[in-house]
Amino acid sequence: MAVILGVDPGLASTGYGIIRETRGRLECLEYGVIRTPAQDSPGHRLERIYSGLADLLERHRPDRAGIEGLYFTRNVTSAIPVAQARGVILLALVRFGLEPREYTPQQIKQAVVGTGQAEKEQVIQMVRVILGLKDPPRPDHAADALAAAVACMHSSSGR
């Protein structure tokens, strides 16, 4: 049995997803987003992300963690805030004793859908199927985090 945390970094909204793998069967334990108010200072927003993630780590005690890597095609100005959020996420994970695995969006899509060119809605629907969820996971950042957890499980098991 393994508990795996997936994280989709963002300053305004950091997605998280926690799954449990037992003898090849996957189960969703929790998913959601850590939101930070735009009117807060960057330092307070980063502290909120760190605290929220630390709470999740304490409650679920994951064995492994997968994080979506930075990927920017158009909006390069959002790279710095996302990189800052990613920094506090990595700090929280390492402080908890985890060595996070980083995945590109294409690697995550490949692990979940079978092709790195999958559309976002395909990924969301496959996450729903793989984890046996009644409804598609929302918002998108939470679905992306669950997909990162599934990718981490697949790469850890050699699948």
C-alpha cells in the first residue's frame, strides 16, 4: 500500500490530490485546491500554500509525491509567481522527508491517457475513470494534481 500526493503548483490556486494504491487498485482519498487571495502580499500567499500543504502532509502522511513541472508557452510573466509557489511546495515536501518527482504535462498526459497530446477534458475523464470517481474532479488544478499523483504511481511501479 502506498499513499501518493500530486501537486499542481500555482500562486492563486495550488491543486492537490491524494490517492492510495493497494495491490494495483487506486482510490482517491482527497483532492482540492489551496487558494490565496490576490489582495494578500506575495509572502502571505506563499505562507498560505506552505501551511495548507503541511496540513495535508501531516494528515495523510504520503509515501511519494509527484509535482507538475513549470511549463509556459504564452504567459511568461506568470512564471515567477508559479516558480515561487513551487519553491515553497518543494520545501514543504522535503521537510516532510519526500523527494518529489517532477513530471512535464506531456508525461502526465501519457501516464493517464496514453498520449502526451491528450486534451484537458480527456485527462479529467480518465482520472475520473481510473480513480472510480462518480463525477469528474474539479476544478482543473485539482484534476491536474490527481493526474500527477497517478503519473507518480505509474512511474514508481514501473508501469
